[in-house]
Amino acid sequence: MALPLNNGEVLRGRYEVRERIGQGGTGSIYLAEDLRLEGRLCALKEVEHDRSLPTKIFEEAREQFMREATVLARLDHPNLPKVSDFFSEENRDYLVMDYVPGDDLRTLMLDARRQKTFLREDSVLGWINQLANALTYLHQQDPPLIHRDIKPSNLKLAPSGILKLVDFGLVKMLAPDEMTITVIQGQGTILYTPLEQYGSDGTHTDVRSDIYSLGATMYHLLTGTPPADARKRFLHPESLVPPREINSAISKRTERAILHAMALHPDERPDSVEDLRLFLLGHKDMITNPLPQLNQRVSPMGVRETLAQPSEKMLAWLTGIMVLVSLLATLG
């Protein structure tokens, strides 16, 4: 990976880098000043492509970035930072987004834990309500947009109280033929990643993958304890401790919603973020699908037995499970 940008460096003759404010496996995020619009601060999301890629693949990756950047630039929602520009320099691509001041929810959660307390449930549900509105907006695009990296550190609380989902790094467009178009190939963050998202391209993800990540994020925020990841739960179903056993102040309704959202099998999760939101707010009596049992192992054979008339999505799920089992066996 190339060296990071220097403070004071100007990109495209317009964006002056102030400091690096984030770093990931594919590049950095910088706070920059827009020299054309005096006083405006923005965030530069950097995507650095693998230099070892064949020329054709490199060009396809760059074209892919431009297609998705164009889609992201059209989005307009109060809980999403506005993408105002995108450009390329050498082998790096950049998204220019609104800079969102304030703390992320991970910081607030860690502050509460240091004080040996929990975040208030009503506060967390208020933030989740805003996040659900943003995700519903993304999922209702044509084609739908799947975020795939929802986690507390990607949720920033502006001084005004507005929550922003700030990182578009793993956004996927669900094309009609189910082909994946991804800004950055990746799997998301392990604690919040559903089983179906593992693999080289994440082609088997859909809106229910974001629902899992949302549930895992709620779990972490309300308990201050990282949830057992999906791979561990696949092998040891009892590893996910019910939220109320950690924080007894959590309501039964909220716990039920979290466990539904975090079901290992996509078909056992709510059908939409809106269904989950309405249940959390008390406007829906039950979530569509039955509550999964925490001590029930989701095995490849058990899934196979449910596929008397296998659908394409169910076959994709089975394939993902078999790949995971093979990978775990290899690592063992």
C-alpha cells in the first residue's frame, strides 16, 4: 500500500488535506477543506486498488467504482452523508462526502462501559430508528443498495442529534440478475457479519444481511459486550448470550427483536428493516418469522432437509454454509 497523503496536500486542485481521520484495509479517510467553497469541510474516502491486478481487472475495478460513485452521489437522505464528488488520482479513487462532526456510537458505548453502566435503551432505540429509516431508503432504491458494514463505529451522532451512517465502503448494488457490483471487495467487520456474507464476492447477500448487522449493532450498544460472531455461533450455538442476561434493563420486546435480527439463517430474520423498526416501536405485534432457538445448531444437513423444493436463494445459502465448513476444516 502506498504512503498516506500528507497534511496540506491538495487533491484535484480543490481539496486540501487537514488530517487522516480513519484507516482501513483499502485506504484512508481524510478530513479536508474545500478550497472552492470557503469554510466547507469534507471527508475524503480513499480506495486504493491492488497494484498487482492485471491491467484489464484494474480497469474494470475502476469503472466499477465510477458506476457506484455515480449512484451514491444521487442519494439524498438526512441520515446519510451527501456524496458531492468523486475522482481518481494515479491508482487511487476518492469519494468526497460531507464531514460529520461528533462522536461515533462505539465511542459513546465505550464511555458508558468505563463508567460501568449501559447506554439507555430509549436513546439506543432512537438512534436505531434513524438508522432504520436510512437503511429502508437504501433498500428501496432501484436496484436496492445493501450497506454490508453496519457497526457502531460507522454511526456518528452529530451535535444536532441526527445520526449518520458514514461509511459506504462495502455498498453492494443488487442488480436484477443478482450479479454483485461492489466498490470494495470485502466481508465487513466480523462481529456484525452474517454467515452468507463470507466468501470472495458476497454474491449471496441481500437486505436481510443488513438486518443481521443492525441486530448485532443493537446487541453491542445495549450490552456493552461484543456479540459472538456468526462463525462461532455456527459451531457453538450457545455462544450467543441473550442480551437480558447481560443487561436486565433491556425490555423483552427489544431482546426479541435483536435475536430475530441475528438469526443465522436469513429466512429466520425479519423480511425488512421496516418490519423490525415497527416491532421495536410497538407498532407491530410480532415479527413475521418465528423466533430462532439460541441452542439450536444450524447445520448443513438441517438446511438441506428444508430444501424439498430449493429456491435459488436457499441454494446460495447452502453453498455458503458448505464453503464455510470447508474453510473451517482447512484452518483446523
